[in-house]
Amino acid sequence: MADLDTAGKVAGIVGTIAGVAGLGVSTHALKQPGTDGGATRSGLAWPESDPPPGLVNLPPQPSPSQFVGREEVLDRLDDTQEGPGGMVVHAVHGLGGIGKSTLAAHWATTRATDYYPIWWISADSPAALKAGLAALATALQPALSDEMSLDLEALQERAVQWLAAHHGWLVILDDVNDPDDIRWLLARVRGRPGGVRRNKRPRGRSRYRRRSSGRFLITSRTTGWRGLATAVPVDVLDQAEAVDLLNRILNTGSSREVDGADELCEKLGGLPLAIEQAAAYIVDAGITPRIYSGMLASYTDEMLGQGAEGTATERTIARIWHVTQKRMTDEPLTATILRVLAWYAPDAIPRTLLDGIADPPALTHAVGRLAAYSMLATEHNTLNMHPLVQTVARTPNCQDPYRQPHDIEDARILATTQLTNALPAHLNTATDWPTWRALLPHIAALADHAPPDTRAAATARLLAQTASFLQDQSAVVLATAYLERTLTGGQRLGEDHPATLTSGNNLASDYWEAVDLGWAVPVFERTLADSRRVFGEDDPVTLTSRNNLAGAYHAAGDLERAVPLYQQTLTDRERLLGEDHPATLTSRSNLAGAYLASGDLGRAIPLFEGAFTDSRRVLGDQHPLTEVVRDTLAAIRGT
């Protein structure tokens, strides 16, 4: 459906009525729905005849061979259980681009053979609905074209009266924006005042099953249909169905290369419109799905904002969701939350990540509004978003008022702050591990999506804390990746920033744990030099850096450089921290180990004995340092 403004859409439909039926449309004020709308004034009695033949106006649609899946939804639409007033009303709802209109048209074409007439109305506004009903009235009674006194409101009233007085018809109300826009129509048709006529079956159509009214099939992005219609949610295609749809379109008329089809469909998240848009582009450009995937990654906004040659701009993914956002512009908080959530992983986003952005009632309302427009799905404590919705929401576009670069950057910073604030206070407390693990996918997503060269402080702090937890959990590879990112971000904060120096120490330690001493030693050397320059020789950061570098030399077998650094560190820690400080005890044990490795038992054993006595007294028998020193002494004496 084209994204015309309401006035343009109504003018187009009314122009069609006037052109086909020769109807002169009055421009005087229209009456409210539910009045006689001029039907009595016209002097024309409502016809008792059945509808003329050929009264089906379904929009053009893809070949049935290009329709995949949806069997469960189609089966639900086959249900003819009547609601209040003896009328069947289904509301097919879901995310923009998920294929609601295509599904409705497919069902009407292939499975609604018991209905006649079948009339499609674009109903995204009250004015568009009025124009569609007026067009139905003129199609039902061509003689109305000779009645020049009937205005749009009167024609709408004629259509409503006819629907209330007949049965066996199917009216599809496409893209209803607000359930309240059609509430009056459903009430009027359900509450018909007179008897019920049975439409005469057109030649060639199957016999009608007897029913006391007609049927409305609604498509909508909104979910608020309780009490009005039987809601039928539509979800994305599963991976196999998505690949099947892509291949069907690509193979139309020729055998085409389908390299990368699985990867592309996974990126597109099973969204039918995105798959159709990509397939049309691939066919026109003569490329493969894999090439399209690469272009999508590098030029996201361009690829989602344009289709193949001849594709209406309004029928692209970016434009479809632009329309949805436009409908929510009266509440800026809603747009802010959408942009913040776009930086997290798509599934199981903790609601707590929104705490503090606004007061709880405002947050609840904003989340509910996004859910009502199918921009996210809510569960008890978590939220889910389609990954492509997130991609569009976090991709800046200066031409789109809802994706201005400064708004998206502010949302990224806010998303980072919310994640940092949600981190548990402790790394190694088992009761906090579930919270850490719930947040890790969202930290990973933010790290993947955030540009590495913008406002690094908040991101570096978040990744450094996360890396510490991962180190504690022995996830060395991922911790190292985060620390590398932290170090890079810290360098943009300045080489002398404490976060930069801390990140350097942590990163080198991770390399060491991963037995990658070739990487660890240069990082330790650089960090020690920077710590000396920034903090001086006696600062605890410098002492830690010196001890770590000595340990790296030791592990690499370079005892000539390790021993002097251990000696200097022990002397300084005894002077600055005292002989019983845990760091001093660690230095004493480290130096003893270096003497042992060099074969100097005369200096190693007394140091180990002193370290063991002091560790037992200060730290206790069960402390890891005490146990290590005790085991080392036992091994030496055993030899």
C-alpha cells in the first residue's frame, strides 16, 4: 500500500468512484458515522437486488507459488465461528513488513470461495475507510452514479446499510491504524435493524454455507483487538521457510545462483518483505545473496531503504517502519526507548535495563505502545525485538527525522550507561552470576554494534568490568577480546588515563593466561613505562605493573630480567606497604620462585620458609598463597 497522505489517498479513491460511475462528489460537510448520511434525502430506496457479478477488487499479489508457510494462520482464518451479532471478524496483526496484507489477499483468493462480494479497503485512517466504503456503495449499486446529491458520507452510509442487510460478503480492512477507527462500523453491521437477505450465488461459485451475516478480515500493526475481533498474530517465517521464499523468487523463470541464501535469510530475520525486497534487488542486479549480505552489512541504510527498479519507496523496510514511528511521534519517550533497545541483543532484554530512564508509569506506557505497534514483544520480565527493527533504529539517517545521528548517539550512550548501572557489584559471588549471564549477550551486542571511535570512556569502563568477570569465569578468549577493545578505547581517552593503564595490565594478564607471552610481555613493558611516567615509582599501580612484568619475564624463561624486577618490587612493597601486606607476601613468594628456577636454593628456601610462616599468620592455612608456598617447600624438601 502506498504511503500517501490521507487527503491524497481519499482524493484518489473518490476520483476513481467519480470516473467509473460518473458520480459528482459533493464537497459540503460530511456527517458523523452512523447517521443516515443523506440516504433518505436522495429519495433512492436501497436496492433489494443481489450484488452485480465480478465484485472482487483484491490487490495485485505475487503468484501463489511464491507464498510459503503460514498454514497455521490460514487454518485459523478458516474458522467460521461467529461472534456477537452473528458475524465473523478476524484481526491479523504483526510487525510492519511481516506479510499481513499478502496473507489476507492469499487467503481471500484461495480459501474464501464461500464469500461474495469480496471487497478490499485501505483503512489506515477514518477518511480512507470512508472512501473505501463509498466506493463499495457505488460498485454495489451503479445507479447511484446518476444521483448527484449524494456526498461521500451518504455513500458510506449506503454501504453500511447494505452490509447490515446481507450476508455472505467478505470485507477486508487493510492496515487499520487504530481499532477505534472501525469500532462504529463493526457495531453498525452487527446491530442491523432489519431482516437478513441471502446473497444470490454468482454463476460458477460454490454454494454458500448459511450464515446470519458477512465477514470482516482486518490487517493491522496494532494488537488491541480484545472484544472487537478474534486476534490472529503473525510471526516471522522460520529459517527453512525464509530460504524457501528467497529461492522461489530467485528461481522464477531461470536457474539462479543461491550462494549465501541461508546467511542472508538469517540476517533478515525471516521477515517476508525484507526477503522479497532483497530478492528483487538480487535479480535486477545479477548478484548473489552472499554479495547482497555484504552490501547490507556495509551499507545498511541504503540497502534497506531501496528496492529493485520499479519498487515503490513506500514498500521498503526502512519506509514501512518510518510510517510506524511517525504514528508515535506524539510521545518522544517511546522513540527514545526504541533507540536504546536497538543496541542490545534482540532476545530476552531485561526490563531492568530501562529503569531510571523515566518514571515507572511512563516507561510501562511507552513499552506498551511499542508492543501495541508490534515493534517489540513483551514477556514477564524481558522484551524481544526483531533484529532488523534494531538495525534500522540504530542506523543514523540525516533525512529521517526519527533517526537523526545525535539522537542515535545519545541513545547508544544511554544504553551503555544503563548496562553499566545494571552490573552486579561483585564478580565472584555465585548469587550474582545469573544477573551477569543475563546481561552478557547485551554487552556483547553493544560491543559489536558500537562504533569504536566515539565516546570511548563509558564503553571502555563497561567492557573492563565485564572482562574481569569473564576472567574470573575462565572465559579467557572473550575476556581478552574485551580488554583489547578497552585498551583501544582507553587510548582514545589518552595514554595517561588510569583506565588505559588498568586495561593494559588486565590485557597483558589475559594474554599470559592464554599462554601468549609474545603478546603479554610488550604490553606489560609499555604499561610499566606509562605507570612510572604518570604515577611515579612508588604508586601501587606502578608496583603492580612491575610485578606483572617480572612474572612475564619469569614465565618466558628470562630470569636475568625477572629477578631484579622482583627484588626491586619486594623492597618497595616492604617499605611502602609493610612486611605483612598481602602484596608484600606475594612479592616474597615470587622472588623465591625465581631463585628456585635459577637453581639458587640457598636464597630460595629461606625466602619460601619466611613466606610460608608469614602467610599462615596473616592469611591463614587455607589461603591459596599459603597452600602454594607449602606445596613448593614440600617438593623442594622431597628432592
